[in-house]
Amino acid sequence: MCEDSQIKSKNRVADHGEVFTGQREINAMLDMVKREAERIDSRFFEPACGNGNFLAEILRRKLAVVKKRYAKNQVDYEHYAILVTSSISWD
């Protein structure tokens, strides 16, 4: 099965209800909360993160904001990059 498949195994779907969210759907959902998904200090918690596709995209978006705002100042860039990574958690 391809890596982007939403279903890795029919048995896992039957046993656990496991279905992965595709990148198109992730982007569409995060675009609905774009401001929050790109706010450096907003917090995201994903208790059922699977492969972490939502969290990875949120991290990518937040780091892009940090790069755009603070690329010229290494100390600020590093500070806000750490803040961004600490704002995302999973269980």
C-alpha cells in the first residue's frame, strides 16, 4: 500500500477503527483555522495522532511563520522555534 493511503490495513480498520487522514483533508481543515494554526503560541494536543500528520503540518506552518518573522535574528529565531515545538503535544 502507498504511504499516503488512508487505510493501512482492513483488519486495523475493523479492529480499531484506524483510518489515516490524507494531506488534502489535513490542509483543508487547518485552512479553516488558519490564524490559530499559524499563531506561534497556540497549543495543539492530538490524543490519537497516528502518524502525526496533523501535528507535522501544524509544526511546518508554525515554523514557516517563525522563519518569515525572525530569520534575520538567530536568537529570536531559536527562541520562537523552541516555543513552537513545545506548543505541540500528543499522547
